[in-house]
Amino acid sequence: MPKDHGIGASPKRREDVRFLSGTGNYTDDINLNGQAYVHFLRSDVAHGRIDRVDTAAAAAMPGVVRIFTGADFEGVGGLPCGWQVTDRHGQPMAEPGHPVLAQGKVRHVGDPIAAVVADTYEQARDAAEAIELDIEELPAVVDMKAALRDGAPKVHDDLAGNLCYDWGFVEENREAVDKAIKEAAHVTTLELVNQRMVANPMEPRVAVGDYNRATGDHTLYTTSQNPHVIRLLMGAFVLGIPEHKLRVVAPDVGGGFGTKIFHYAEEAFCTFAAKAVNRPVKWTSSRSEAFMSDAHGRDHVTKIELALDAENNFVALRTDTHANMGAYLSTFAPSVPTWLHGTLMAGNYKTPLIYVNVKAVFTNTVPVDAYRGAGRPEATFQLERVIDKAARELGVDPVALRRQNFITEFPYATPVAVEYDTGDYNATMDKLIEIGDFAGFAARRAASEAKGKLRGLGVNCYIEACGIAPSNLVGQLGARAGLYESATVRVNATGGLVVMTGSHSHGQGHETAFPQVIAEMIGIDESMVEIVHGDTANTPMGMGTYGSRSLAVGGSAMVRATEKIINKAKRIAAHLMEASESDIELKDGQFSVAGTDKSVAWGDVTLAAYVPHNYPLEDIEPGLEETAFYDPSNFTYPSGAYACEVEVDPETGRVTIERMTAADDFGNIVNPMIVSGQVHGGLAQGIGQALLEGCVYDENGQLLSASYMDYAMPRADDLPFYTVDHSCVTPCTHNPLGVKGCGEAGAIGSPPSVVNAVVDALQSAGRDVTHIDMPLSPARVWAALQG
Amino acid sequence: MQMNESREIAAPRAQVWQALLDPEVLKKCVPGCQEMTGSAADGFEATVVQKVGPVKATFKGSVTISDVVEGESLTLSGEGKGGAAGFAKGEARVTLADSDAGTILTYDVEAKVGGKLAQLGSRIIDGFAKKMAEQFFSSFQNAVEGPAEPGETPDGETDGEAPAKKGWLKRLVSN
């Protein structure tokens, strides 16, 4: 019987009541008295020198409150980068300035030049059209390799060139890897593109700045995954506002997918302008604006070489990647192609020697940063594609080749600096083969062929490092922030609890899943627990939600705080029952004295804590509220095996996904329904990348795919019914819940299996196709079929 | 994007050349042109209203004539700013040569768009630019030589007035 409450149960998501009934409170729902609206005048050239910005005529337009330009932000800090990468030669990365409004130059289409604050949004827009602008267009660099050539136009004049860093990992392995590849029995080489993606959360970004002249308090309402991080970055580095005078609120947030982690110019602007004009200032992104101002994702170009010995054992792996940073360094951009990517190149395999080289490059494009999976999808895609290609070159079964090279003993220290604590890759592969009905594939292929279609089966494995922390490790790796998480558990007098978490929920279902954990620990009903998040004024300093870290890190902090609560409650219970503290047991919300029939209820104890008439005041403080900060000792390592079955129409090149199967090991599961939902969403985004999505610039740096007419988001009829399973469980050994995280797996694990399946389908028709770059549009597949 | 076409105009080369430098002709021939001032020597200022896919905008810009080889070839360069709609730039190298029926006009066009026009209209911009160039040069042809015959005008309309057989330019220059 599945559980009906506590850990392992699947109660419906309580937050969905407001999300599905139109009663959510999103940032755009927040309207403050006297609020003005800002419209940003953005560059429509990719690279140019600003010769003149004349705002006089625009300032005289109806309703205009004030127009700001780069000049208003001289002396104000730029947007900081939160991660410093050190290059192969021990030098820090090139770190250009990132002004709130462009100063001197514009560097990508969408770079904000001026901001018009007006009584209405329409007036702000109209006035922006009246700003007279002279921009001398300069040659733009879009292609990463071209950007690194001598004489290429420089995105930042004050840097030596367009190289941000040349990173080698592990640099000491370089020669040994080269030698092993040279001497190997077989080397499979693959060049591939992990295309640029736009996250496209359903809710565009919004910011509302407010300033109280009487108290000097600033408030920013913003669409963020991590309000405390925004408060720290914006307060300390951009605007110089101490944290006690700055409150950041991220209320209901309609999807983030990474792109709402970062600190953006518009947030700093609204906070700054609210004080400057003494009115609340609101900005709501249009969808077109989102395409050219939300940080993009992926955009790697890679050559990967896998060396095998005569028995098909992996002996070495070498990669050469160009990673696009865009025109400026977004908040965590440098970490994505390096520490979130290079450390995962071992995958599920015991390859003894690995060398990863990454050149990060500035171009005249929108900045690129973390997008669901962040570095790990890029690593998985390369590795699982090259293994598939190797299997086909060697004429061996792709599953057998993977199994032969699986890591089977744990803990396992990879040659790329991480230690996997647990996993069972054969178990998830067995489960995949069973639930994906591999045995029936031959018959399904025959049926497809009978109607003139090609059918392919693609498989891949993945591993990811989640639950980002540990702080002391990421600090050594260049992070400029700690990556712990926090929770305050406040028990009310009548026994209900409020948990104030530093994690942030923007679709993950924390408000449902977190209470399940507490209810299980205390033995009370989940409805007695409320989750508060997203407001720096009433939550402890926390690092927010990304990298599938909320339950593993934030949940662990909550467990630690609840343990403190239970320990104190036991002392109170011991006093109430005149028993020894060590004899007190807590079960089903009742404190009892071991071996007796004496008990007091949870509510009796909580009432005693706040109405301490009969209370050991000399030994214990009244009240029942505890805070814990949790910093894990390692990442968590979810893993799994995915399979995709496609049908390809050889006449048109159109790919349809017939089956998509995911067997994941997420460690322990708190709410299986939410986990399945997370996997479903990830699969949709992974399939979107594999088949449909792609951000396109022309050679002049014009963004060509800036609407849903040109940027193809997956729709319901592009996606199959999924078969997902998370019954293979190897609990994480180092967090109290044994959980690993599930938020990104679907997006990491699905693109390679889709591409592997299409290659399999084409090869089944005798075509010598070894790779097609994503997205696998009908045109590309058709061209590959024509050979 | 780039394109090149040529068309034969039933008028002597000198007359075609003269028309190319005439602001009145240009104004009539630039599709969507609301206003054009200036001269061939100093360049023209133009206001053009156009709709590209979902984007309708008023472009204010300049047209300059350069690389003039008298009677033979010239380059028309235009740049228009459409405010929130973005910008369009284009250059047409126009070459004239004598032919049996009059003059062969060859044009080599390179066009570029930016901002919202590129973001929303990129899929249709090639077709749009081709259509604009065709419209310009066919209006130009009509302006110089007049519609060939009643009933054969591009839009199929006929005009009962006999003088309409003559182009308005012909009427202008023959006065």
C-alpha cells in the first residue's frame, strides 16, 4: 500500500489551489500606490559606439517622470559576477564591467541604453521612441572561433581579446591523456554543438522597486529563485545598500529554470530609480524583451575523443569545448562550462584518464548562464553521444558497452575531482530495459517499417552533481558565495508549525513536500505545517533554489532545525511527566515515557513552551523556535538510464517520439507524484532541445529567433506519454534524508537518447549517418537522409 | 540578404538615367514613401511607412546616391530607423546598358534589418525585400515608359483616359 501521508506519500500540491484558480500572487500582481513604470530603450545593433543620447525631446513627452542613461549610473557599481574561474596558467578569468545601463558602447541586441520612467507604461514606451540616439555600428562577433582570431572585433575594448578563460581540467592529466589516446586501440571522435537555448519561463521577469523616504528602507519585489542572493549582490556590489535597509521579496514565481537565479540590471534599476524619483517603479518584461534580456543557456561547441583498449574498455577521454559567455558575464556564467561540466565528464563510467579543455568566449550576444542542468546536460550529451558512436563503430551493443564500463563500486573517486557516494547503474539500466519493453522493439520497428517509417531506439545514462555546496569546496573552486541552506522552524503555542526556508519554490512544490518531512518526523498531520519562503524579511539568509538542491540542502536544514525542536520538546515533555529526558519517545505526535503508559500530546508540550506556568524556566528557555544552517559534505549524485524510441518519416525528415522512458535513482523520495512531475517537465525541455528549440543569430549579431513564431517551444502534441520510474533507490549517504534531487534529471538525460534514437533509425535504413546537430528539425534529418 | 535582377525598359538610356536622379520619381517609386525631400547631389530625406509581417512602422531615413558613373551606373544607399520596430538598411547598385528595345536596368541589392524587424520578421524578410525591390523597379519602369498597354498594367486595372498610356513621367518631361 502506498503511504497516504508523510514521506513517500503523494498528496496533491497545496500550492496548485492558488496557481490553478488564478489566485497566485506573482510579482506583476503587485501594484503599489503611486507607482511609475519603466521602459528600457534597448540596442537594436549587436555592437556599437554610443555617440549621442539626447533625451530632451523625450523628457518633454506626456507623463514622463525622468529618463535615465548610463551617465546616471557613473559611480554606481556594475553587475557583479559570482564565480571566478582560474585558467590553465593560474591566471584569473577576464572579467569585464557590466554596467546597469550601457556606457560608451552597446554589446548585444537588447543591451539597455536608457530607461524612461513615466506615469504609465504606454507613456514610457512612447517617450523611449522620441529619444534621439546616434550609435555608430561596429563589426560584431557572433561565432566563438572567429571571436578568438587575431584582429577580431573586441567586445570589450579594455580586455586583451575576447577570451574569458582557457581552462584545463585536470591540467596535470593533460600529457597522460594525450599519450593514452595516441596509444589506444580505438579512438572515437565526435564534433558537436549544444545549441543556445532560451529558458522561456511562463512568467516573464518583473521587478518593482520601492523606497520609503521616512525610514530609508528599500524594497525590491522580483521574479527570483534566490532573493537573499539578489539582496547580497545588489546591496553590496551595485547600489551600496546595507542588508538591513534592503528587503527583497520573490513571491509566487512562475518558473525559473535557472534564468531567474541571476542578478539583472532591471532589478538594480528599479531599486535605484524608486529612490531617485521617490515613487515605486515597476518593470514588466514583454516576451520579446525576455528573448533578448533573460540569460540564455548552453551554447557549447565541442570536439570529444573517447579512447578504448582492444577489449573495449574506456581508457581516456579528451574534450575541447568553446563555451559562449555572451557579451557580459552573467552571475554564475563562468562556473557552468567549468565546474558544473568538467567534473561530470566521467559520467557513469570508470574512465581512468580525463582531460577537459574549455575556452570561454565573449561575443556580441545575450549573456549565457545556467539553464536547467547547467553544464551537466552538455557533459552528458557529449559523453553519451560519443559512447553511442563508439559502439556503432565497434559493432557492439550500446547497452553492453556502457555496462562493461560502468562504475560498480562506491564510493568512487573520479579522475575529475568528485567522489560519487552511491549508485547502482546496472539497476537503473535493468529497470529501463524492462519498463521500456526493449524486447518488443524489433516488432515495433517492423510495424513502423511496414508503414514506410524508420524506427530507432536510443539509450543513454546520466549522472549529475546536485545539491550544490559544500561551501568550503566551491569556495576553492572560485565561488564567491557560500552554498549552504537555512531553515527556521517556529512552533506555535497550539502546535502548528511555520517553516521559514531559504529555499525558494517556483514550481517545485516545496509547500507540499516540505511539510511531509516534518509531519513524518513529529507524527502530526501535514496540514499543521506551513512553508514560508521568498522574503528576506521573514526567512533566514539562504541561498535559494537551483541545481536540484532544495530538498537535499534546504530540506536537510529543515530536518536539523526540527531535530532541535524535537530535542527541546522532549525536555519539556520530560518535565511535564516528571520523567528522565532520555526515556522520552515521540511517536504519532505523542510524547511517552518508555515502558510506561504515561504520555503527553504534541500540543500539550507546545502550549507549555509558550504558557510556561509549569515549566523548568531555570533550565530551559520558553518558546519553541529553532534555526539550522546546513552545509553538506559532498554533492549528491542522482543517476539514471533513459531510452527514446522515435519514428522518422523518410519522406519529410519529421521525427516523432513514440516512447520516452526514464529510470532514475534519486535516492529516497518524499513525494513520488512531485518527482514524476519534475521528471516530466525536464523531459519536455530535453525533448524541446533535441527536436525543436534553438536560438539563432545572424552574422551581424541580429537575434532572429525572438518570438514563438521562430523559437519553437515544445507543445503537447510534440511529446509522448512518458514512462518514468524512480524505484531504484541508493540513498545519499551524507544528508539526513538520503535524498539526491530530481529537478534537472529529465533535461539532462533526454537529449542524447533522442539523438541516439534518430541516428539508430537512419542507420537502420542503411544511411551512413553518425551525428546530426540539435535541434533535429525535419530539414536537418531530411538532409542527413539524402546523405 | 542579397538579390539581383534586371529588367528591360522601353526608353532611351539618357531618359532612364535622368529619372533615376529625380526625387519626384524616387518618391513615387519607393513603396510606402510618404515624403521625400532633398536632391541627388546632397542626398534625400525620406519617410516610409511599411508593414513587415506583424511589424508596421514609420521609417525615417536618408537615401544617398554615390559611385556615380554618368549615364551608366550608380549606388543608391538607404537607411531607415523605425523606432521600436528596429532599422532597415539597403544598398542597390544600379547599372544601365543600351538594348534593342531601350535600356537594360540591372540591380544588385543588399539589404539588412535589425531590432524587432529581425526578431519577428526574419523568416519573411527575404520575400519582403524581394517584393520591395520588384515594386520599386516596376514602378520605376512604369514611371519611365508608362504601362505597356491598357489591360496589361501589373494590377490588371485599365484606365479609360488615353494619356494614361503614357507614363506620368513622360507626361512630365514631354510638357
